[in-house]
Amino acid sequence: MPVDLLLSLPGIDIIERTSSSVRVQNVVQLSLAPAFLLAGIGAVMNVMTNRLIWVANKIERILAADEAGEAGDLVKELPALERRRVLAQRAVMLSTASAFTISIVIMLLFVSAFIRTPLGTLVALSWLVTMALLMAGLAAFLMETRTAARRNHERMVERIGGD
């Protein structure tokens, strides 16, 4: 009789569904790929953030030198640097959003072990949003690095006086 009373308590059904170590192991295995993607996004974001910081500091140094009347030709660098700053900020924001949505995927995978409602479609949609955001962030980062390379090429041409 006490066992029947225990089984009638609300929420006991959730404990029964998740008590299987095989089921929990399956959910952990399913969440490994998104977790590795999250780690990868974090590593790429570290590079993006370092570039953003470098660009922002360079802009500040040029502006400070310009106020002091010591900037000279460095002021010519500001438009390209501002463009790079915008692109780097966009890359970081989009990558942060992709990290957030991949965290949602991981959460949904674990929640699916606790409820009976199928969440496969929601997980798939969240995965697609994650990939779209990550691709957009990487595209913005590609544009930032391309802008830097283009400006480096322009400076080199100016120095050697060719093309």
C-alpha cells in the first residue's frame, strides 16, 4: 500500500521515465555533437573578439593622436578600420547567438528525456537556426578579414608606388 501511494504522487512518472541509465546515456551521447560545436564556436569567438579589440584599440589610438594633432596619414585608415569594427562586432554577435541556440538544442535534448511530447522538430529547427547564425557570423568574419587584407594590399601598393 505505501508503494501505491508513492506511485500516485505527481511527478513520479518523470522519475520513472528518466531513471533508466540507458536513456540518460543516450541523451548524453546525443548532446555530445552540439556540445563540441559549442566549444568550437567559443574558440572561433575568441579569435573574433581579439580582432575586434585590436581594431577598436587602433581606432582609439588614431583618434587620440588626431586630437593631439599627431595622426598625420593615419587618419586615412579610419574608414577601413570602422568597417572592420562593424563587421567584427556583427561576427561576434551572430556567433554569440549561435552559441545560445546550440545551448537551446542541448537543453531540448535533455528535456525530451523528461516529457512525452516529441521535440524532434523543435530540436531540428533550433539546429538549423544555429547553423544559419553560425554561417552568418563566419561570413561577417570572412568579410572583416577580407577588408583587412584589401587595406594591407592598398598600403603595400602605395609604398612601392605600383598598380
